[in-house]
Amino acid sequence: MSGLLVVAAGCGAPPGDAPVNDNASDGGFVFDGEDDPTIAALDYERSELLVQTLPGAAATELADAYAAAGAQAVDAIPELDAVVLAVDPDQLLAAAAALAEHELIETVRKNYLYAVEVAPNDPRAAEQSHLDQLGLAAAWDISTGDSATIIAILDTGVLPTHEDLRANLFDGYNVVDANTDSSDVHGHGTAVAGAAAAASNNAQGVAGVCWDCSILPVRVSLPDGRASSRAIASAVLWAVLQDASVINISFGPLEQDKIVLAAAQVARNNGVPVVIAAGNQGARKSAADSEHALFIGAVNDDDTLADFSNTGPFVDLVAPGVRILTTDRTAGYARYNGTSFSAPIAAGVIALIRSVNPDLRPATIENLLRATALDLGASGRDSSFGSGRIDAAAALDRAETTEESPDATPPTVTVSSPRDGATVSGRVPVRVTASDATGVADVVLSVDGAPALADSVSPYTFSLDTSSLAPGTHTLAVVATDVVGNASTARTVRITVAGATGDTAPPTATLISPSDGATVFGTVEARALVTDNSALSRVEWLVDGRAARTTPVTGTRQEVSFFWNTSTLSSGSHTLTLRVTDAAGLTASAAVTVRK
């Protein structure tokens, strides 16, 4: 997979040309996030841009916008409304400035190059001071993990033959080469995996935090350790489909990477917490706290802040990250520094919590970790230590007795534009704010009572084409639904449309694969083509009549896909159905019957 390049956090940036920041060379246009000097100084891929488009954007209009800016779409992540554009390196900034002004494009980003964040009868467990620091001996009296608890390690791969890892390894995936070879091409991933879940009580080497948990290795990097933002986001979505219990990402600085954070939102909404390294630049960052992922900083073994650990409002918690003894790609063991290792240590604690109480929602786990953390620095949450240093023993003790309360509180939702009573024509941006403690699953915009557009990734902004509406007054209603099914009260605004025609033609749906009568096994990529004369809204995949996935779609023609994990199906015949809805609420469907 080509695309945005990221380097794993902590081993240092690879040699090469010094980064060039030409951000101010085009009429003062500034890329989002480059008010942060560490991001502004990052190198980037000169021939690509990444854009996120608005739900409701027509494919033909987007294609025209790309062409006018001298760009061409080369790949996409439909779940995130993200498109990868190829551009002339000499025209990258001019293209970005033009695209940023287009009403159908939500964000435009450079293809940044990030750096890796490296900075008990097991014979070397006594050398692992972080185990005592976290209170893991007491935590292990409660649980040492469960093989059904899966830690997805999105990294440079994992050495499959390491004596302290092989017993816990699942078959993984290689996002870069689109195959199942998830072996380590760099070394960083093997070390990260061992910090989270090296086997223990096996008279070998070291102990991981969750030593009886399973490791799902997902290689997202090139051999030099660089990985793309697009690859990381795609890997997050893939790991969710593999029933990961927690996902670890030890790359950075990612606190302002909207593509990765959008994927993290999808994961969290599906019950999977995402843990990300806070970064090793030793910088004070201004990024706000993300509600979609936990960012982990690093402390020394005396609970003082590691000098390399980034700080700022986005830091949620800290964990040991200095001289961490862990598994090494040489099949031996080595010590590493960096938030790259604080993050998997935190992920390992989350895996222990899920082993003890698998029904806890991500929001509950996050609150539990904050409530039991050792408060460091200024009283309460601060920008250096977040809510404090993770205390595994206290967290597991609390998790063992925590019961998930029924959530009957719906999301809060407001419509900031258009204003009530506005007269509109053509395309109208509908801007919505929605929030919920457990997570907003989606926001649906209805027109005159019929669902028209859906958005599952914040910020929630729609591009409503009013040319398909009859002249006169129409009611827009917005409903947000949380991850447990609570729906908000509809927030409505009335608009007056002048000059338009109604849409009475339904969309079309054509399944490309699998073919009818096919035999399936493992994870199958289902693909389909959906079209509409006016504007597509969403597609729903159903397995034997039960909803498996809903994805917003835009434009008038789009190929959609669904990674279908058929390993959970019983032997025999099963029906896969695709249902597509357009902006007018009209539907069409297509189905195939396959055999497992």
C-alpha cells in the first residue's frame, strides 16, 4: 500500500534530506496543525495530499475539484471519507490551497513523515523494574490475562520465532504488501509486542504485562520503519474486524492526525480502545485531548517525567518508558527508551482489565484507569502526566468489581448551521455538534422525515444538495445515536428552497464479489458498485438478514468494500446482502448466497 508515510515512534528519524517547510509560500495558506513547530518541521511526501470529503459530496463534483487543482485520486478509505491525491511535487502547496477552499472538502493534509517513538520465573524478570512500579505482582494475583483477549500491535511486524512471543502470537496481516507476512522488518514491533505481552512463567527471558494474552501483529511499516497514516488507519479498521480487544500504535506525533484519529473513533465505537504513544520530541504540544484514543506519556522508574516525553492537554496518562527490557528482533532481549514502550505497557494493562471484565466499554475502562492512576505533578489532571501514572494493581482490583451500568443517556446534539428559517439554494453545509460519554455511533440528517445523509466520524458536517428538493419550505432533522443505541431527540431547522426538482429514481447496487454460490473461508473482501442519479447516502451490509456494517457514501458512483470475517459462521449456506440508500431515502439491494 502506498500513501502517507509515518515512522515508528522512538528509534529516531531515518537519515535523509532535511525537512523543508514551504508552508507559507502560497498566499499565506497554512496546513492544519502546523501551528505546532514539531509538525511544521516534519518532512513529507512531496507528491501526495490526503483530503477528507463531506458526506453528500458528489463524485463528479469532487473529480472536477481535484482536476482543477491539478490532483488525481489514487486511493481512498471510504469508512473515513478520505481520499489520497497524487499531485505534481512543485504544485503541492498550490493544489492544497485550492482544495482547502472547496465547499465539499473538509480537510487537506500533507503526507507527513513521522519518527518512531523509541527514545515470574522468567530469568530476567527481576531486571524489569517497570513491573514492580506498576504493581503487577498484585495485579497478576487477580489475572495474568486470557488468550481470548487480543492485543493488536500495529507496528513494523513481530519476529514469529521469538521464544518469548511465539506461544502468544496469532496469524497477523501485512497492510503494506497486502499479505499475511507480518514478520518484523525493522525490530521496533518485536520490542513493542514483548512489552505488552511476552509470555511468562515459561522459564524464558522476560515477562510481558499481560503474559497470557494473545498478540495480533499487524505490519504497517516499510523496511526502514516508516509507515503511512493511511496504512495505520486501514490497519485499525482491519484489527477491529479481527475482534481485537485493544489496539496499540507506537508511532508519532499523531495527536493531530485526523485520519488516524478518525479510525480510532470507529474502533472505540465498536468497543475497541486505541492506545497511542505521546511522542518523544520532549515538546510542549497545544493539541486538545482526543475523545477517541488514549495518548500515553513516559516516566522514569522513580515516576519523574522522562525528558523526551511530549506534554500537553492531549496526554491522558503516563507509564514507564525508560530502559524497558523487552524482546528483541535478534531473538534475544534489549533495553529501549520511549513512549513507544509506555503505550504497549498501558495496552497490556487494558488487556488485563478486559481479561477480568470483558464487558466493560472503552469509556468505562478509560475512566477506571484515570480514577486509579497515581497522581503526579500538580493535583488533578495536568499537561505533563495527564491523570497520572497507571497503577495496574489498583486498576484490576477496581475492574474486578465494576459492573457496567445500563446507559440510557442519549447523545447531545445541536445544529449550528443553517439557521432556522434560512433561504437556501444549491449546496448547503449542515454543521452539527454531537457528543456522548460512550461514543457517538452516527449522526443522521433527515429531510422532511426521510433519512438523507449519515456521518460516523467527527466533525459532523454534511453537504446537502438542495437542487433535488422542490421549491418551498423543508424541515431538516438531525439525530445522533450512541454506541449502545440511545438516540437523541431530533434537532430541527426549517429551510426555504428556491428552484429545484424532485428525485424519484432509486439507486442501483451491483455485487462484484464474492460471486453467487462461492465457497468462502477466513476473511473475505466483499466488493460492490453503487450508483445514483443524484446523491448516494449510505450502504448497509447484512449477513443472513442481520446488519453487519453501515457506511456513509457520497457522490453518484462509488465502489464499496467490506472485510467479512466468515470464520465465525456455521458450516452451510449464508446470504450476504448489500442495501444502498440515496439522499432522497430511496433504496435498492443486491444479494448473493455463499457456502462455508
